[in-house]
Amino acid sequence: MDHDDATAMFSAYCDKQLGVPERAALDEHLQSCLVCRRELAKFEATVESVHKLHPMSAPPDFVAGVRDRIHKRSRGRFFRPGQRGRMPIEVVSLVTLGVVLAVYLVVQLLHPQLRLP
Amino acid sequence: MSTSERLLLTRLQARDEEAFEEMVGLYQNKVYNLVYRMMGNAGEAEEVAQEVFVTVFKSIDSFRGDSKLSTWLYRIATNHCKNRLKYLGRRSYKATGELDEAVERELQDSQPSSMRPHIDGPEAVLEGLELERTVQAGIAELDEEHRTLVLLRDVEDLSYDEISKVTGLELGTVKSRLHRARLQLKDFLARWLK
């Protein structure tokens, strides 16, 4: 194995993607090659430095910003201000129908003379 | 795709606004972090990341659920970044790798990051900031495709297979281009840190 062969395996080595024979061949080369050992150390440090970048958080008003954009693009159809948690019209209709039916049944029970012919 | 993701998807496709806010809350930091590192600028990152979620809202019906929701989000995010960089490129914008003031403040105020855990005090903070700046500058030097691959693998921790799904590249191409990108970054950091 020469320097180029070894270098070509650095990425897979860092990601633990080398098969057993490839890993053994690279380890054997590294034992006898100071240049490749140094290069691998730099390569690993590079990968590590990206991995350790500070994770950036979205600004606090991010969700509100997205909501506003969709509200504007949909010409007010979605994310209407003050409409959070509003029940869908289908649910409102069903509940209203249930209440009317319940009132009708109670009236029928209490005043059977009012029953429709 | 997990059962909870599938349930969330069903609610999203029914245009459930609360489900959408829940989804944005879940993924906003992942998407923002990726976009910030791609664009190298907080203002652009916020603009692009918000557009990513607008696209998700508009296109949720076209998502069939044959990959993880996050994979689909990353695909939309990387496409938006590419388009925005192309647009800005025509106006001579370049991701410089400079950290914005607001970002520097966040870094200084944040809990000690793993980049500077050894030494306490202002020197350690400055050292961490300098390294952060240098690495970001190195990332900004990579071309868009190489930058995307490094960020998906080394920042977002995606597997080769997931990266292949996000980028649409063959698995072998992902491996070889990621390797080239890391080598380029190594050379940049070696020059910078001399």
C-alpha cells in the first residue's frame, strides 16, 4: 500500500466504514508510515472540528415568522390571527345537531302532547 | 417512517395548523443549523429556513412517506440553499464564513461548547470563537455540493444512505465526493492554522 492508497481510505476509516481486511491493511501501513499517520491525524481533527461546531438555534420568533408567511401567501386562508384552537366547521355542525336533537328528545319526554302528528 | 411520524403526516396532509406548528417546532433547529452553515449568514439563514417550511406546507400532499420526514425536509432545505446561493451569486454574494455579531453573542453566552471544554475563562472563549470562525470559513470555501455533503455527514450526522436520499447521488458518489470535500477542508485548515 502506498500513500495514495492509504489516503483514499481516510474518510471510510473515520466513519468506521472499512471492512476488516481493508482496515487491517491500512493499520499495517500506518504502523510503518509516519507521513500517513500525521495526515490521518489532521484528517480526523478536521472531521472532528466540523462535528463540534456549535449547533445554531432558530431565532425565538421563527415559528411565528413561518405562520405569517403562510398566512400572507394563502391570502389569509391559513393561520388567521386569533383562530388558534378553533374547532373545524364539521365538528361545530355535529355538536349543534346533537344539541338540537337532545333538546327535542327532552321536550318529547316531558310533554308528550306536543308530539308531532 | 415511525408510527408517530405517520400520524403527524396524516394531520399535516389534512392541513391541521397545530400539527404544522408542532412539526416546525420539532425541526426548526435542525433546518436552521444546516441552512445557516450553508449560507454563512444569519439573516439569509432565517429567510431561507422559513421558506423551507412554507414549501413543506405547500407540498405536503406530494410527500408519500417513503422516507423519513427529516430526509424530505433536508432535501427541500438543500435545494432552497442551492437556489438562493445561485441567485445571490449573480449579485456577487459569497458565503464568507464570517460570523455575524448576533451569532458570536450566542456562542459567547451559550453553555461551554465541546470545542472549548478544557480551559475556563475568556481565553478559552476566544479560542473557541476563532476555531468556529476558521472552520466556518473553510466550509464556505467548498463548492455547494461538497459543502452540502460535509454538513449532512459531519454536522447533521446523517448516514451515507440518508445523504444519498437527500442529494439524489449514488452511494459511491456520496463516499468519493465526501472524501474529496474533507481533504479540501483539511488542506484549508492546515494553511489557516499554521
